Amino acid sequence: MTHSPQTHLLASLTAYLQDLQESGVDGIPVELAAAATPAAVLQQNPSLKSGGNEHSEELQSVPEKHETLEQIRKNLGACQRCKLGATRKNLVFGVGNPNARLLFVGEGPGADEDTQGEPFVGDAGKMLNRIIAAMGLKREDVYICNVVKCRPPQNRPPESDEVASCIPFLLRQLNSVRPEVIVALGTSAAQALLQTKVPISKMRGKFHDLHGMPLMPTYHPSYLLRTGGNSDSFWSVWDDMIQVLRFLQLPVPEKSRKK
Ligand code: URA
């Protein structure tokens, strides 16, 4: 039997809720009330209906519907769910085509993104734009977002509690856009989405399953800025993007590898 991406995503949301419950969380954050199809989440996980969950009624009354990105953004509001909220200038939600076939997920906003409220607009963004252009695509064709929506101080990787607060919103964005392929840029994005500690160098280069959606981990554009435009890692990213283009049945532009 085949399962739709939504079914897989719901199964994963259910597992996520179970993890929360097992780690002692006895209520579902109200933000999840508008998630994917929460009635189905509860149907698959009846224990969440009992157990003194104060939000169960709300969750059961939410109709099954396709959530728009605007609704998810509105639901985030002036988010202070984790400590990053206190130091950010702007919440960086995401940008691009709400019906994109290809979606890129980065780690979290840096200084430029924090100032402008848009993901990947600094130096790493310029590198990402180069990758997108080399693929024969435009930035407006794809959707771009991050694991965490607020800038971690000194651009440190997001901490696990920050990821835990933000990832339900990322999953909702994925379920709203329903891309055919997700590219996880760098360690934080790949590890957070695939819930693993495997190094990016071991994960990249092959598709992984994210709730029924194919996910290709690859090196972060910032890493390419450090290693250079003709480095092995640069060509590894290009090899990964070739796989993505082939999967999407899009033309693969010629790129000559300099010696
Ligand atoms: N690095 C990221 O991971 N995301 C951004 O938006 C910018 C830099």
C-alpha cells in the first residue's frame, strides 16, 4: 500500500507528539491546533485525547484543511516560544513560491537575514542564489526557509530546545508547500529534519525519506564560502543538485569542472 506525503507527515507529527508526551509534556502547544490535519493526528494517537490535555477539544474541533503559509505565519505571531525571540530583530519565516516543487531548508537566520526578515540574503544567500541559478532555476521558483526562524546569537547553531520549539512550524510549512523535493542545507537542517546525529558528509549524496517526501542533504552554502568555488565540496553540492534535477525531471545544465 502506498501512503501520501500527508499521511507520512501526519505519522511523523504523531510520533513527535508521542515523544513530547514521553518526555513529560502533558499538553499540546496550541500552535499545533492548526497543524496539517490535527483531527487525523488525534485519530492516530487517541491517548492524546485523554490524559488531561487542555487543548484536546480545540484540536478535535479544527477542520481538516490545507493550511496556507499566511495562516502559519499568523499563528507564529510575535513568537516568544523560545529564548531566540528575545534577541531577534525580525522573525524570518520563509520566502518564495508557495507551490514550489523544490524547497530549501537552512539552519537559521544570520545577521543580514535578521535585519531584512528574509532567509538567505547575506553572503551564504548569494552562494545559494548561485546554486539555484546554476540549476537553471530562479529564486522565485523555489521556497526557502530555515529550521529556526530567529537568529541564534553570534550565529551559533540552534540549540535543541530552540529546534524543538520551531520545528512544528517548519513541518507545517513543508505540509503547506508540499514540495516534490526538499534540500537540507548543512548539518543542522539535515540532522533536525531526519532526527539523527549522522554527519552531513555521510548523509549527503543520497535521498532520505522525510515523511514520504524525498530529502537530499547537502553542504551548507556558508561551508562552500569557506572551501572555495572549485573545491571538492562545491562539486559535491553540484552532484547532489544534479540528482535533485533528475528526480524533478528537469534539464541538467552543463557545468565544466575546472582542473
Ligand atoms: N544561513 C542559514 O542557514 N539560513 C539563512 O537564512 C542564512 C544563512
